[in-house]
Amino acid sequence: MSKKVNGKVIDALLKPQSIAIIGASNKSGKIGNTIVQKLLEGKYGGKIYPINPKDKEILGLKAYPSILDVPEHVDGAIIAVPAEATLQVVDECGQKGVNALTVITSGFSEVGRTDLEEAMVDKAHSYGMGIMGPNIIGILSNSEQMNASFAPLLPLEGKASLVSQSGALLIALDMATFTRRVGFEKLVSIGNMSDVNFGDLVEWLDQDEKTQCIALYIEGLKKGRHFIEKCRAARKPIVALKAGISEHGAAAAASHTGSLAGAAKVYKAAFDQAGVIMADSVGNLFDRTLAFSLQPPMEGDNLLVITNGGGVGVLASDAAEKCDIPLKFAPKDVQTELKKHMPEFGSAKNPVDITGGAGVDWYYESVKYAYAHKWVDGLVVLYCETAVTDPIEIAEGIHKAITETGLGKKPVVVSFLGGERSDQAMQWLVENDIPAYDAPDKAVCVLSGLRQYAKICTMDNSPFKIYDHVNRDQALNIINKVRTEGRDALTEIEAKQVFAAYGLPVAETRLARTEDEAVELATIGGFPVVMKLVSPDILHKSDAGGVRVNVKNADDVREGFRTIVANAKAYKSDATIIGVAIQEMAPWGTEVIVGSINDPTFGPTIMFGLGGIFVEVLKDVTFRVAPVTNKQAFAMLKDITSGPILDGVRGETRRDQEALATVISYYSQMISDLANEIAETDANPVLVYGEGKGCKIVDARIILKKK
Amino acid sequence: MSKKVNGKVIDALLKPQSIAIIGASNKSGKIGNTIVQKLLEGKYGGKIYPINPKDKEILGLKAYPSILDVPEHVDGAIIAVPAEATLQVVDECGQKGVNALTVITSGFSEVGRTDLEEAMVDKAHSYGMGIMGPNIIGILSNSEQMNASFAPLLPLEGKASLVSQSGALLIALDMATFTRRVGFEKLVSIGNMSDVNFGDLVEWLDQDEKTQCIALYIEGLKKGRHFIEKCRAARKPIVALKAGISEHGAAAAASHTGSLAGAAKVYKAAFDQAGVIMADSVGNLFDRTLAFSLQPPMEGDNLLVITNGGGVGVLASDAAEKCDIPLKFAPKDVQTELKKHMPEFGSAKNPVDITGGAGVDWYYESVKYAYAHKWVDGLVVLYCETAVTDPIEIAEGIHKAITETGLGKKPVVVSFLGGERSDQAMQWLVENDIPAYDAPDKAVCVLSGLRQYAKICTMDNSPFKIYDHVNRDQALNIINKVRTEGRDALTEIEAKQVFAAYGLPVAETRLARTEDEAVELATIGGFPVVMKLVSPDILHKSDAGGVRVNVKNADDVREGFRTIVANAKAYKSDATIIGVAIQEMAPWGTEVIVGSINDPTFGPTIMFGLGGIFVEVLKDVTFRVAPVTNKQAFAMLKDITSGPILDGVRGETRRDQEALATVISYYSQMISDLANEIAETDANPVLVYGEGKGCKIVDARIILKKK
């Protein structure tokens, strides 16, 4: 949690002992009126103190001119005065010893008044108070019977809590809880996140015994790493809908990696690392929340589908494949037993089709047997409404079969497709703790989320161990020298020196300022060599005719030196030309790219992909917030579509993936250590050799943060 | 249409003048009882003749012992007698002069009784009758007030017609029409498709003035090409949900192409060629059907989103990007005008955020202006339920703005997110011809379908012009020779000869049976050469050590010949070794693969992809049902993710895409012409050179159909 946000602060926000409403009003339509009214309507059990400079009574409650006039201790305060008046009332709350402030008021950073917002937070912190908001609709809690908001009513009761960065959406979802039958314990409007942020709430809700599942609607995080840390530590499923995944071209990026890193990709990586399950729509957020509220994780891959309709069975099978939990045939004993509860033309494979004639008995028997069988890790029961069976009865049969076996042992999810009576049956099932959905694909999709969550629970959480045999000071010295010269891009040679300081295997490269030096270096290092322009003003050396490969003798080195310099001058007449880099000619290997950006939300973030065409045309790359352990780096190699190339294709041997993972891991420490200095980097290409033969970084780029 | 299925037949099925129900019964619960009852309940206007050998009256209607006893002409007959009794009643229907039969009865090909099914169809055809089914629930038509099925009731009235291969699903969807507020004109259960198939119904429904949109639930087509032809010819939008897209490994395939061609990919290609829009779930099928029923195609790419909530606006923007209609900023004049109908902190960009305070007036004004503006090609209006506005009023305002401007000029789709009142408002909108959805992403998704449909309407429909300067007979001679020898795989040399007969640019390759012949051929053709084993028993030459490249002189040719033969014998001691192919050494070019399968549903189907790693690891390939015109072949090059490689990457020039498209087009004629003979083919690799320099097929494989 941030310095001032602690459990006590959030207690005072989400379950306050008493509440003062500053800006309470008798004028209908005013927010300060609505909130008092909603608190009363919700039957909030704590003391309510309306604060209003003029009125003596508000909606039947004794009102006070200032919070300082309240005779008792006040736990939380809701602020609904105009923005310009907030500083004063915050100060008064501080004097009064209030623990936390719910600032409804808008007109702060969202309209550019960051100054006002910061001043408010500073003031609150000076008294040890925390702030939720500003610019929020408030906080709703069923267990506290507290509607401390201007939303019309408390949501349908349930076991999930939702934190939303959009107040408008939260109100709409609040009302939708009743029509969609997805219940919530708490709804929290988080607004501008001037103080309390998503990570804080995840940490608190993870401890809240009324909350089984944490649902988030996120537009943009403020403290990305804090969020990852708190989510990873949480013991409850977290499902998040991230809005704003459109790729706004990162055209201004100076590195290859920068141009490939869209917000969507980095958020996806961060959520994966945080163990957060992504929802892809509002509907999906509700669907998943319902399943996580009511069902345990799915501990294995064996999904069994029972259906009375071949069609919906096939649709479920398709969905299972799409969601990465493809159906397998049930074992023989399961098939034999299930065959007893269906007509001859039914199927006991998977999906298990007990046919359209299936009444409650067949459902009951087959669900009971399947749910109890050890092979089955998760169960999807489908019902296609027929003219001859009663959906309510079927629902009761399913519920009976499950509860007799022991609801909660493993996940079961239901889908009824039909009309009014099917909808009623599903509502009844949900009220009896069995999630039900109006389409087979939705049922399968949420079950795949329960499977994903089981995997998250066993995710390798071992911390990154810092490599201590790296030379951070040396790297910083190089960077500082570049800064001194007023540059913010390192030359290739400087970048390689920084890489080398972190133990990365760079192709040996030395600077020749003259033809003679070039010949000398090439002769010492051994022919053939690669020659590359060194100029802080020309980043794209190839475009400037600044690269020569496979240079075989002294004469060619001399000729190469002259040509490269001439080309560079022709390309950019005012470019500073430092010289020509003489580099060992690395033998051919599989080309990959490793790079990094310094993400505004998540900080240093590493990228990996296959090089050349794969990165240029297919953009087949993967990201991780840095640093990453060797094991996590290894997993990155498997992330990309073209990953199998590293296993050896077309007669090649397996590439040295271990060495590559080590490079990525060290690289991730480098960009973390130097996060205050480095904006973007590329190691492109990195050549990866056969097993035991390591890698070689052939070209390097480091762009510094502007200071 | 098939030989016996014509408009009159389908008229007699979907809007019969009179109906006999054979197997009608007074026994409640019997299908023959339910159908008569449902016909009466639906208030069907034509004459109903229950046929029952014993009862004189059924449900108040005069019954007849046999259809032959009915005094008047009978248009259509519904058959609900046991399977074994069908032949006789079909015969009687024929004698009576019935036009078409709706065969409800099951127990035919779906349980292996294909013989019975075929006999029934033959019998019907002998009288000129057509058959719907067997194994169906029946046919429902709102405009005929005809529920000729055992589904409980006619669906909610609407402008779409649905044909379903699953009867159970059709009943469930029938009932769901009321809860989901998606109306249908006709529901047709198509069952085993022994006679009337999807293509026939598409053709008929396209002429049906009550049907605006054709919705299909397909498990497997029987006549793939007929379906494509009828769908392409249709003038109404067709949306299809294809169940069974899971990839059943085509592991037994003998060609590379065969192993890559899953049912899902081929269906996707066929649907694209047919101009059929795919739904990806039952919900999506309904969502799209509603939009197609009520709204015109979207003629351009300019989508404008108007919203009262930033959150849902961002979600809509994300969905637009995902659905390939990314939002663009509205032009200045649009922004200036819209700015007048929102508070200062609103946004007139796109999404246009008229803010949470937006009441009916702001909605009315902004929707009216936007809908009328020529820049706007399609409009999505979002509403997030608030505490201070009334969804019904907002809906009325939106509807007024649209109708005053002229509903139907361009598509408009609405999404209300909220509770009960939002749902009511949406229902009202749908009843007033404006599709409304409960999530912003759904609204955007259906609008993208309307955009897709506009593109389908302008799709190039020019027929394939047969290339006449090809030598089909020569190709057949080669194939016949192979057949004569009892083989079903051509050698590489034979396959290349077939390719050459179709004018395809094969690398010159000749058979050397001896070392001396090998040297002679290599010398005549010129060094260097490639040497490849020729054995009908060894298809994977490389695995057998049967390939040598860049063989530079006579001595190496001799040594190569001996080694290849020795390797082959070691690899498979009983393999017939015909000799060694001596092939010109084609210069390096970009590797691509062209191939084909003979799909059980769609017949000859061509595949294209980048070669080597791209096809092996990434499986980045595209299919088309053959033949394809040059223009269609060219479009295939743009289909694949790695397609841009053909534009030239990493210093290469643009590849000769025109020559490649020509190769694909000729190739597609070859596999079409020889469809009775050829099962699978590969041209792999095909080397593609720079512009104007053409292609060269380096290796060839043809597998014949088993006969």
C-alpha cells in the first residue's frame, strides 16, 4: 500500500463505523442530498452525520455546521462540496481525526487540476487520512447495508466485489446485477486514484471474508508494479476488464522494441504475471465473476459435457477447443456407466448426449455419476429446452445430483437454452450456487477460466534473485559519459559496453577512429570482420550505407572505412562521425531479438521474439515486466508462435535455449537496475547457436530517458 | 436445385395450400397428435387432413384412413409414421399427387439406415415429389400461421428465417425468440437433408418477400458447391453458425496440404466465397440476425459512436478495432456541431461523449445531426443507465431523431447498459426497428457485420474463365498409366509432367535409370544439378537420404547416383527404385507452397502459403474452393499473415506476385479438371522470383483418389 493507505484507512472507507457527509443538503437532486437519502434507504447501521453550514436537520437527521461540531468520533467522511472548497473541509476532517475520505467531488486531475488534487492528498496525508477518489460515485456494501453513493440502490447480493474506474459504468452495472442475476457484495468507484488505488483494494478485498472473487474494471493503472505485486499475493480469483486496448501507434519510438510495444501487449503481459484473468467484454466480466463467486478452481484438464442435444454438445465442444480445454473421450468405465442412463442412440463419449428425451431422472443419474467420478475435473451440463421436459424439474435434478455428491468439490457450470422457463430455471440454479448461462459456449468459457485460475494458483512465484556479478557502476559510467556529451542515444559500441558490463555475450567490437586503427584492430582480432559506422547522429546505420560484412583483408578494411565515412557524410552532411566499429564476424545462428521499453505504467519491460522477418512482418513478440527469472525467461521462448523454430527445424539442431533464457534474465536485470536512465533498448539480432554453444549479440541500441 | 427439388416443392413445404398429416393420432403425447394440435393452435388457414387408419375424427377434424381417401387435392403431406411404414405412405402420397413431404420420422441415415432413406427419396422422386427431412421437428411459418411441427408455438414474429440442422436446437431457439426479442418469419428443420438441402432453401428464401435475412445453423453440408452457388446468387444477407469446427487431426493425409486442411479452414474459405457471414455462437447468430433483419448494409468505413459514458465509449472503440472498423476522428464540421449538444467537458471526437448528464434532448440533437451527416456511414448509440435519466425517454429520443431523418438510410445500432428499464427501452427500440443490445461490444460487432455485408454485395463475382491452352488429355494419360501400374501416388517426375501439361512452370526434371543416363542428362541440361530419388514407395525422399543438391560435375553425379540408390535400399529394402531424377538447379527465390485437397464437402480446394518454416511452424496458409480466377488467386496472397514478405523485405525486391497468382489460378483449374482422379497435391516449394521473373516449381506431389 502507499505510504498513507493502510487497512484502517480502507476499513473506514468500505466499512466505516460512522459517516459524516460534508455537503449534505436538503435540496432534492443535489448529490449531498441523494447520498444521505441512499444511506438511509439502504439502512446503514452506523451513525450518519450530515454536515451543512445552514440547515439544522437533513432528511430527519441532526445536521452540523462543520464536522468539528460533531460530538462523537467520526470514522469516514464523504465529501460532496465543490472542488474549490475541498481543501478546507479536508483540513477540518483531519483536525477531527477522521480516518478516510470518500471524495465524490469532480473537477480535479480529470480536468487538469492536478495541483488541487495533489494539495488535497498532501493535506489528508498530513493528518494520516487516506482518500478514495476524487471524481467517484461512491461506495456500496451489501454486508454493511451501506449505499454511500448516488447510485440508485445496493446491488443484488452476491459474493464478488467490483472496483470500477468508471462511475457511470458502475451505476449501470449496479442496475444490471438484478436483470443479469450476478450478485455483488461491494461496488467501489475508484475514480482518479489520487491515493487509494487498485493494488490497495485488491489487498484489502483479499482479506474481506464477504468477498470470494475480485472483479475490476480498469481504464489505466497508476502504480503498475504495486498492482502486480498485490494481485500475485492475493488468494482469491481476480478478473479484470481492461478498457482501452486499441493500439495507438507508438510511431515515435526510437527502438524496434518501442515500436512493437502497444499498451494492450504490455497490459496482457502484466496481467499474466499478476495472475489476473482478463475478461474481454462487460458480459464476460459478469459471466466470469459469477463462476468465480460460486465455484472452485478446476484442478485438471478433464472436462466432461453432458447434454440432451447434439447441436449444443457440438457447440460446447467447439468452445472447449477454442478455450484451450479440448474435450477428451471419457474413460471406458465412465462410458459404460453413463450408457445406462440414456437410450440406445445416445452417446456416452464426450459430449455425453443423453438425447432429447432425457427427463429429470437421466439428468440426475448421469450428473451424479459424472460429478463423483475421479476422472472428471470439471462438469458442464447443457439443456436444450424441449416440448416434453420441464426446465425447472431438470434444474432441480441437476442441483440434487450435485449437492448429494458435494457441491464445491469440483466446478460445475450449466447452460440452459430456451425461453422463459429456462431463464427461470437458470435463475433458480444461480440462487442455489450453480452458475448458469444462456449459451453453451459461455458455460465452457467460464469453466476454462476456472481451469486457468487453478494454474495461476500453482504459478511459479519464486522471486527474482539479483545477479551480483554484474558491474552496474561501469554501465552507469558509460551512460553518464554519454549524458555529459549531451546525447541521449548510445553508440553501438557504448551500448555493447553496457551490455557487457551485465555479462551479456556481445560480439567483440572496437572503435577505429582512423583507417590505420581499423586495419590494426581487424588484424589483431582476426579476419573476416564486420565494419559499422559509429555516429551518434545516425541510428539506422544500414540505411546510411554504414555497414560492411565479411571484410577479409587489410586493403578491404581501408576501402571499407573510406566508403562508410563517405556514405555517412552523403546521408547526413552534418552528422558527427566518431569512426568505424570493427567487429568480429559472428558465425551464422538463428536470429532473435531481445529489447526493452520503460513503460509509463509498469516500468522496465522486456521483449523477446524471433528476429528478421518474424519480428518485422509477423510482429510475433512477447513481453514481461522486468526482471524475469531464468525460468520465466524460458517460458517466454514458448510464448511466441514461431517459438518451435528454437527446437530446431529443417535439419537444424535445437538452439541453445538455456543460454538464451540466461541472456534474457540478465538483460531484464540490466534494464531494471538502470531503469532511471534507460528508455528503450534493442539487442537485434542476437544469434542463437546449437546446444551448449550459446548466443552472440551482434547489434545493440540503448536510448536514454530524457532528463 | 437438385433434380427433383424446385420452387413448387418448397412452396408445398413452406407455404402449403393444404396439409395431410399421415400418422395423425388422438393419443396425447404422440407426435401425430401434437402436430395436428399445433396446426390448429397456430390457426393455419389451409385445409388439414388427418390420416389415420382407425379414427374417424382427430381433434375435431374429419380423418381419413388413407391419403387416397381424401376427396380434394393435397399440396403437402407431413409424415409421422414409423420409419418402416414410410415407403408405403410415400407411395400413396405419390399416387395422390402430393407435391412435397415433410418427413418428421427418424430412424434413417442418422442411425445407419441410409438404404431406407434412399429408397424413400427414390420413391418420392418417381412421383415428382420432394422431401424435407427425414428426422426433423417440422416447419413453422408466421405468415402462414403454420406450426407444422412439434415445437410448442410459432416464434416471435420477425423478418428473418432460420434453417437448422438440429431439431432440438430449433425448438430451444424458437422459445428463445420471445425472451431474446429476436423475431423470425420461418423456422425450418432440415434434418438429414435426404433431398431438400441448404442451397435449395437459400434460393427459395431469397425469393420470399417475408424474409429479409437468412439465418442458418449448419452441422455439415451435403452439397458444398451447390450451397456456395446459391448463397453467392442470393440478394439477401445470410448469416451462418457452423458447429463442429474442432480440428480432427488429418493425420492420415499423404500430402503437406492434406495435413493442414481442417474442416474449419475449408468451411471458412467456402463461406467467404459464398458471401456468408459467420456467427461464432448462438448468441451471435441471434444478434446478427436481428441487425440484418432491421438494418441496411453499411456502405463505408466511417463509424460514429455517440455515448453518455466514457467507459462504454472506450469499450466500443476497443470492439471497433477488434472488428476491423476502427474509429476515426469525426471531421471538424461534425465536431463543431456536436459540441453544441454537450457540456464543456464532453468530447466531440469519436466516440462522441455527450456525458452522463445527457438527457433526451442532447441525445436527440446529436443523433439527428450525426445520422444525417454524409460523413457518417454507420452509427452506434450507447447509453449507460444513470440515476438521473430515463432510458425509455432516451430510447424515444433516439428513435425520433432517426425516423425524422429517415430510418433505413444507413445502419444504426443501439446499446443500453443497465437494469430493467434499460431492457424495456431496448425492447421498445427493437419493436420499432432499431436493433438494441445489452453491451457496447455487441452493437459494434453487429455493425461490423453490416459493413462486411456491404462488401459482400460488391464482391467480384466474375466467373472463372477456363484456360483452354492446357492439355488435359496428356495429364490424364500420365495418371492412367500410373493407375495401370496399380499405384495411387505419382512419382515426382510424373507429377511434374501433369503440372507441365497445365502450363505450370516446373523445374526441368528428367529420369535417369542408370549412372550413365544421369551423367548424360546432367551434361545436356548443364551443371549444377539436383539429384532426387524416384521411387513410388518412398514419398519422403529427404528422409531416405534421397536428395543431393548443387551437384557440379560428372564424377559427383556418379557418386551421387550410387549413394542415393544405396540410401534408399537401406531405408526401405523392398522399395521399387525407378531411378534418380536429374533436375536443373533453380536459383534461389522466395519459397511458397501451393497445394490441394479434394474436400469431401466442397471438392477440389486449393491452398497457398509461404513455404519452409512459415508453413511448417506457423501453418500460415489460406484455402479456396477451386477454381479461382487470377484476381481471386491474387487475393489469396494478401490473406496470409506472412503475405507482406512477397512485397519484398530485408532488401529484397517485390516478388513476382502476378506470376504466382497465375500459377495458382492454373493450378486450380488442374485440380478441378482432374477432380475425379486427384485426391491431394503439393507444389512445394514453389520459388518466386523478382518482378517479371516468374516462379519455378521445384518439387511436386500428386496422390490419386482410391478407386
